[in-house]
Amino acid sequence: MNIRGRKQIHVPSPAFGTFTSDGWSSAGDPQQTIQAVRTAIQAGCRHLDCAWEYNVDVEVGEGIRQSGVPRNELFVTHKLWANFSAPKNVEIALDLALQRMGIEYVDLFLIHHPVATKPVGDLREAWMGEDATLEDQGCAADNKGNFIPDLEHCPAAVAALNGGEGSIIPTWNAMKALVHRGKARSLGVSNFDIEHVQEILSAQSDVEDEVPLSCNQIECHPWFPNQPLLGFLQEHDILVMAYSPFASFKYEIGVFPPKPFTPCGTTLLKDEVVGRIATKNGLSASQVLLSWAIQRSTLPVFRSCSPQHLQENLLSKELPREDVQALATLELDGEIRKSTTTMVFPGIKVYDW
């Protein structure tokens, strides 16, 4: 992956996702998250994918310490939540994450969504939790209880869709300053479409010490290969991290939480084509899907609490060409429009779909 100073670093693959539905609502058992992180690291995983929204930074940090693996042997990705988008708040967001995890830097810092929302209160006191209101989270709310967009700090295309003017560049520049201060090694985005990425690319300079846009974390799996965006990113040497490689949920615009992803009465892990390829190659269904993702030169983010599945998911195998072609036939029509962004921010127009 490209980083500051025209250098490159190795990013461990696959990544272990620290998001859980229980953790997201803060109703889960903290010890379960600590154990999952510890087990993942001890099983050989060296990349942890984290975010403010996931509300498990303290547990992830403890899992790292209990693993016995030195911090410098791990790759930690973290994400900037929407209400911290104003440049003056960007460092606060990362400082909170570092403090709660008990580490001194992250390896990759991403803008979580191409959305900025209005903050409220002292963001140093913001918290996520089972009973946390938007105000507790440091997010301003309208009279319907929805996020209020901060169009000034949204990508220009998003601001225009919502009748305003804005730019993501001031936020991006504030993030670049954190790289220069040693709090992050590299920068990227998540859930950004082509026009959102183009805005940042257009502001990149040719100076030797430039901090490039290193990564975009997007949803990718055989039901939704996201090929046009994937092709654009690879054309510009931007690493693609692929979340939801097993297509666990159906993301319908305006519907949250999502309904189970069960077209034709099945799930992707139980799809007949995936099962047939798994049997043929001596793999599990999850290994097939992770191998497919890696074979596309993407870095998949997976989640499992089972030590056995963790071990399995760290082993990939190159699939024969005919199997890759068979998986390509599973793509569903474009009407599904997968993106968590449209669910989390239902009152804000993000994509020109």
C-alpha cells in the first residue's frame, strides 16, 4: 500500500473486523470481544479493523495486550466518525481512539463515510453506549431524531445533492497533519464512491512528502462485486479493503437494522455454487469467498468468534479460473444498492443513484 513519502508498506490480509451487532448496541459482553480479539491475534491474524461506531476500542486494546503479540507486529485500522469531520475535531477523534485502546498510533486512519454531521457539546466527552442519545455521542439531532448534515465538510458531490456547498479537503488536510505528527501511518476512506475519491485525488500534489489516499474500504462479495468502483480504485493504486465478504445482510435503502440477506431462501455461505466450489477445492465456504476476494487483489475483512473458523479463514487458496467465473455469475441486480451509509444517515442524500 502506498504511504507518505512515496513509500510502500505491507498490509496484513485478511483483516479481523471488530464490529458486532452486540457491540454496536453496547449490549454485548465485553469479555467476549476481548477474547475474540485475543484469539484472532493468537491464531495469526495481524490486522484489526476498528471504528468509533463499533464502541469496542477499550476491549480491542485489552485483547491486544492479552495476546502477547507486540504492538509493532500488528496493523490497526481505525475510522473517523461523521460528527468529528470539522478540521478542529479530527485530532480529537483519533486521540479518543488511541486513549481508549491504549496505543500510540494507528496504521491506517479512514474517513468512515462520505458524510459529515453537525457536532454538539464537548466531543472529548462524547461516548457510545446502549443508552447513549445522539447528544451523548456528540451528534446534533433534528426534531425527528436524525443526524443534521454538516454540508460544509461533506464531499462536494454530497453537499450539492443536499442543496449546499462543501468540501472534504479541509478534513483530509487535518488528517494528513496527524500523519506528520506520528499518530497515523497512512490515510484512506470508506464507503466513498468514485466522485468522492476524485475530489481528494484532485487535491493531491506531486511533492515528495505527500500523504496519499492509500485505501478505500467498500463492500465486495460475489452478490455485489462492486466492479466499476473496484476497477477505478485499482487504476489509481488505491488498496481496496472488502467488508462483508460473506454478504451477511441485505442492505436496503432506508431500512435499518437490515433484514437477513436471504434471496431465494438461502445465504451466500450456503449458496449451491459456493458449496460446490468449496467441496471441489477442499475448502470451507468462507475460505472460498475469502480466496475469491484475495484473488481480486482486495483485502477482505472478516469476523468470527470460533477459534476453528478463525484458523480456517486465515488460509486461502488460488481458485481455478472456471470457479472464479462461476462465482461471477452470482452477481445480483443493481437495484439492491448495498451501502451501510444510506441506512445510518437516512435523511441525507449521499449517492446519486
